[in-house]
Amino acid sequence: MKAIQSILFFSFLLFANFIIAQTATVRGVILDTNNKPVEAVNIKTSVGTGTQTNKNGFFMIVIPSDEKVTLTFSHIAHKNITLTVQLKNGEDYEIFPLLSKTAEQIGTVVLDTRNRKAVEGIQTVSAETVRLIPGANPGVENLLMSFPGVNNNNELSTQYSVRGGNYDENLVYVNEIEVYRPFLVRSGQQEGLSFVNTDLVQNVDFSAGGFQAKYGDKLSSVLDITYKKPVRFGGRVNLSLLGGSASIETSSNDSKFSTISGIRYRDNSLLVNSKQTETNFKPRFVDFQTYMTYKFSDKFHLNFLGNIAFNDYDYEPLTRQTNFGTLQDPIALLVFYQGREEDRYRTYFGALKGNYYLNDDVTLKFIASAYHTTEQEHFDILAQYRLGEVNTNIGDQDLGSVEFSEGIGSQLSHGRNDLDALIVNAEHKGSYRINGDENQVDWGIKYTHEDIRDRLIEWEVIDSAGFSIRPPLPQFSNNQPYTPYEGPLEPFQTVRARNNTQIDRVSGFAQWSKQSTLGEHEVWTNIGVRAHSWTVNGDGIESKTQAVFSPRGQIAIKPNWEKDMLFRLSGGFYHQPPFYRELRGANGVVNPNVKAQQSIHVVLGNDYSFKLWDRPFKLTSEAYYKSLSDVNAYTIENVRIRYRADNVADAYAYGLDLRMNGEFVPGTESWVSFGYLKTEENINNRGYISRPTDQRLKFAVLFQDYMPAIPNLKLYLNLTYNTGLPGGSPSYSDPYQFQSKLPDYKRADVGFSYVIVDQERQFDKGSWLHAFKELNVGFEIFNVFDVQNSITNTWVRDVYTKRQFGIPNYLTGRVFNVKLGMRF
């Protein structure tokens, strides 16, 4: 915390001269030729800011004072108009532009920003919705869980799987800069904060597959975040029982230099204390993030993105009792713990991005970034357990206690894992527009150097009824506990490895986009290719170089029909060259011969825009198929992935995603999602079995409402239902013999917020509320129905029958939270 305080103090001193911005305001109502308000008109300024009209045609935008600023008003069904103003500091200028119809309405469909993203298969989410929706891990990832095809059964984790992929197969960008997450995260309790700070977010774009060549080399999805570029001073503070955040926006008098910075603190004790394990657990996360922009001239802008994060975990489990089985045959696992776990994560990230606008058609970008992480996981935990029958006699004073033990034993886990990783990137990207927006060529080249120093020491000793259980391997064969073994003791599981690994990568892409017509129909096409070459070196590693090529394409057609329809077809070859964790096998040793996993991905989509109850709605449908080869099979322990570090499997995934969004309640956006997925893998040609992410059905609702009698009282509801994931298998067992599913995942989070101050409800200077632009208080209930959801199984053996019991690891129960939000 002292380091964060020092950084904040230094930042405020550095930017003190820029805090008081000189601005003016332009506001008004935009009407059509029939004097009716026009909704969703885009207003953009020559200084790079913008806004949009609401359902009443109203807009308000802040611009720099004492300089000429050009405003452009554009709408899909009207002609564009421009207006140049030069206002004094503090001046409030009101206008009422009149938009006329244009004869060529369809041609603008791919020119509008949101519609251009639609033809690319990208879903856009309002930043304000991200900040409002309740969740145990609030933020962008929490909102993605309500999308079809996006799954995560662990509310303590920000990681997500998309259409059958795992948590390592997703790209995340902030202002076109690729960001990273820690390497050694073991479980959802240790996820910490998402990199994305929602207080700084302006736009959220997401693609679940079939994305363009300009995006990187991952198999599943792209999350593309845009941070704000402030034009005036402002701030935001959020407080709750789970922590708090604060952000500040600044802009210089000449609008050349702007900053937006945020600090966050989170303590998950409230959530983890609701689990079935009684613990002394203090998970604390804090990070500081800043994004700065300096405009040297109209042609050259320089940006800086920085992040420092500290995550500390002190974990001391005490007792646990988990009841499972059936009403007729209830069984309980009772565990007493000794020992503790101490984990520390320190991550530092910095990036410089320069934009050079050669002319109106050519833009050149240069990005340099560095990511450094130091991580430790140290634990010694002894667990002594009893597995037995539960007393079900109503009225008995021992009701619910374990009466007859079917299995007793203990388990000692030891770990000393340390990792130090440095990742350095240098990248150039550019774009060239030909004939306006009708043709565009994009290209890029990137160099990455990864230096990872890793020590992995883990072992586990299992004792059952006084006998130390040896690994069920041929060299350790025995008949315990029936025949005592008199040889030396061996750990049931052990991993010992030291790796000093360097990976050098060179990647690049080129793509061409074209807007054209086919008869009376609008057509948009994109064709591109990516290439990636990487070399693995290190102590005791024989150098290995490999390369892959990934052609990709998209086509979208908007027919000239009465119904507003858009059809998309996209796909191609997608490769994922192995990252360090994919090179490290279950034994901890790095295998430089691991190939890139390959996916042939095809997506067929449709957007149907219509009006219901005289309000706008859109139904998005996507059917997809993936054929995967050179698959690096893995197992999942909570959200920790252990790879086999080979390419001996093939797999496939197919499914259907449906999402209908719109104004179910006037003035608010809500949506309903449905997804069907089937994904299986074939390991060593033994036949197809479910992959660890094979979650067949998903249903989600995100709903916003307000009380008509009390319009300032808002309701936010987040519902999720997923069918069960595969429950995994015990150590050393054959996964082909363990294909049972976990119970279905059911969760409901609800939030209530009372708005005291907002844009439409302001107070006079005489009131203390005048200082606030927004002020609200809220109350949240996580897991409203207190459903016992499970994420994995703990496997315990019955000493008499050697039967393996899968004991569910339950997630958080019902939790209450209060919060306070303000913006000034």
C-alpha cells in the first residue's frame, strides 16, 4: 500500500498543472424534417470526443474552449451535417440541428461504428452497464458470463471459457495493447482483480470466434477494451463491503495532454467465508492503473498504459464438513486441517503506443510494452479426514454428525513454487484507406521475447488407516491396506523441476477489407492471413523453431429487404503457438517440441433488428463448428490448468448461440441468452470423450428495471443456468473411466440502486449535492437462492472397498453487500 500511495502522490504532483481544464458545453435536441426527435445520432468532434443522442433526441458534449472545434452529426438514415464553434471558457451553447433524409440509406450501414462491428461479428457492451450489473466479481468478465457461448462456473474467478476452449485461449486488448495475467494461479480464491479497470472503460467489444487476422494467435475469443481520453477534470469513487475504487480524469488547458488513473482495493473475505470450509483466509488485492495521452501535433499522439498489482493470500484452513449422497444414503466428509498457505503475486506492466496520422487515409502505429511478474506459492497443509454415514434420526442430539466411518486417513500437501517472468514486445501496425471507407488495407508485425525462470516443487503424501499409499504405478505396486508394505515411503504425487526458458516470437498479419454492392444488396468482405514463428531455448533444452500460417476471411451481406437483416459467414485457420504453461508438462519439465494447436473454425451468423412494443430489439444468432488438431490435452483443478505438453489428441466443438437484446423496459437495455455446445476430444485414438469444458446448455438473463412510482430506484438482475461440467478424475486414473458430470450450475445475483444525483437530476449551488454529477447507494444479494454449486470434485477412497468418492467442492453461498458510488 505504501508503494501505491507514493505512486499516487507523485502522479498528482506531476499532473497538478493540468487539473483545471478550460472547457465549454454544447447541448441540444436533434430533430428530423417532421420535427420528431432522432435517437442514436452520433456526434463526433475534431478533438476526438463523441457522444450520442438519447431516445428524446437530446445530447450534451464538452469541448475545449477558446479554439475552433468541428462537430459532425451522423445517422444511418439521414444526411451528415457539420458545425464549427469557438466558445469561451464555461460557455453553454444550445443548438437544434435538423437532419434530412438521404436517398442512399443502406450504404451507410457499414460506415456506422456499431454496424461496422456487427458485420465483423463483434458484440458491443455499454461501459455503464458493465459498472452497474451485480456479481461476486463485478466488471467486464462478469458481464461476459451472460453472453451465450461464454462459461465460468466459479464466481471467484474472472477467467472464462468460450465455445469449448479453455481459460488460456482468450485474447485481451486494452487500446490495442495485449495484456497478460499471472502464470501460477491455483484456484478461484486466488484470482485477484481482472486487469481491466471498469472505472476507466469507454467501450467493450467482444468476439466469440471467427475474428479477423489483425487479432492475435489464440483459438477462442477476443476481448477488445478501449479506455477513455478525458476532455475535462472529473473523478469517480466506489465503495462496498468487498473493497473500493477511485479514479481521476484530467485534461490540460490546451487539450493536448490528458490522463485517467485508477486505484482499486478488494478483499474477498466476505465471499470465501460463506464457503463450506472454515478458514482464516485474508485474500487482498490492490492495483494502480493509468492511461495517458499527449498530442504532440495533429499528426502524432503518444499514449502510455501502466499497471502495478499486488496480490497477497494468507490461507489457514481449519475444518470442513461436506454432506453429499442421497436422502436414503447420506454421506459426509469431515476434515480437520493444520498448516497454512502463503502466496504472493507482484505484476508490473507498462506500454507506449504512438499514433502517426500520415494523412487522412494512412495511420501508422508503434507499440512497445513490458510485463514483469514475480510469483510465489508456498504451502504446507495437513488434512485429516473421516468419510462416513450421517445420523438422520430427527430429534437425535447427534443429528447430522458422522456416526460410522467408512474411510479415515490424512493427506499432507507441500509446495514451494516460485516464478519470475519477463515479457517484452515491440510492434508496428498500420492502415491505409482507399477511396474513403470502401477499401482498407491493414498490416502489422510484432516481436516478443519471453524469459521465464521457474522452480516447481510439489509433493503429496496420502495416508489411509495407518498405511502410506504409494502411487498406483508398476514400480510401486502393493496391496495396501490389506498387506503392509515395508519398503521406503514414497509420495503419492511429486513434481520437481527447475526451468530457465526463453521464447522468441515473430508474428505478423495483413488483411484487406472492402465495401461493395451486389445488385441492391450491401456486401462487406475481409480477407487476411497471419504468420507466427517461435523459437524455444533454455538450460538443458535443445533449441527448436516452428512456424504456422493462418488464413482467415469474413463476408457480410445486408439484403435490400423490408426486414432489417444482416448475414455473416466467417472462419479460417486459427493457431495457438504454445505459451510457457503449455510447454510445461505434468512432470514440470518443458517440452520444446510442443506444436501449435490448430482449429478450423466456421461461424454462420444472422442479426435481425426489429421493433417490439414500439421499442428497438435485436436477435443475434450464430452457429459454429471447430475441428481441432494437434490438441494439447489438459486437466483442470478449479481454474488451474495442467497440460500434458504433447499433441496426441484431436477434438471438435459445435453449437448454437442465441441472444436477444433490447429495451424490455423503456430506456434500459436487457438481454436473454441461450447456448448449446458439444465438445469432445480423442486422445491417442482411443475414442471421443467429453472435454473438461463440455457444458451442453446455457441460459442467462441480464435484466434492468426501475419502479414507475419511484423512477430513481433501479433493479439489476443477473441470472445464469448451466448444465454440469465433467467432474474430473482421481490422480493416476484413466479419464476414459470417469465421465460423470457435476450438478447443474444455478445462480442469481440481484442489485438495487437508488439514484440521488444523475445527469437528469442535478442540484443548485446552494445544496451540498451540487458537487456530484452522480451519486447512488446500492444493496446487492449474491446467490439469492443460496444454491450449492460445485466447481470440482475432491476424490476420497473408501478404505474397505477401495471405492473412489467424488466429494463436491462447493462455491460461495448467499452473500449480502452494500455499496456507494459517486462521480464528480
